[in-house]
Amino acid sequence: MEPWTVWKGENMCYSMQTTPALPTVPSGTIKSFGEFGPKYQVGQVLRPLEDGDWIIEVTLIETGEKTEYRLTRLQNDPEAS
């Protein structure tokens, strides 16, 4: 989905920024980076990317550090056991 909508009128070109719908994320869920990676807690949606993906805030369980992670990668990570 493009973040801009453009249409043309007589001798004019109009554009309007559209806001993509926020994705549903499992906020508060504890996951791990891959099958054996460190655990993290899923946070909030931060921003869309031009390629259609989203950036999500995650918190590393061991250190409490907050970082950014792609939604498509998060969706492929398993829930921590």
C-alpha cells in the first residue's frame, strides 16, 4: 500500500497522504529470536516502512533494553517457553 494517493484535476495535480491501518500485534507476549535466541517482550507499533512492513518496539528480557524489530520477523518467531 502506498502512503500517498495522487489524482489529477484540470491543470492541477493533487496529493493526499493516507495513513495505513495499524497492524494487530501480540503486545505483552514473550517471544524469542528464533528457536534458541534471547527472549523479548512485544511492545507497541512504532511506524510503517516503505516496503509495507512495520517497525515494532520490543524489550529484551535479560537486559531491559528496548529496540526496534520488523513485524514480519516477529510473526515468524516462536513464543518463548
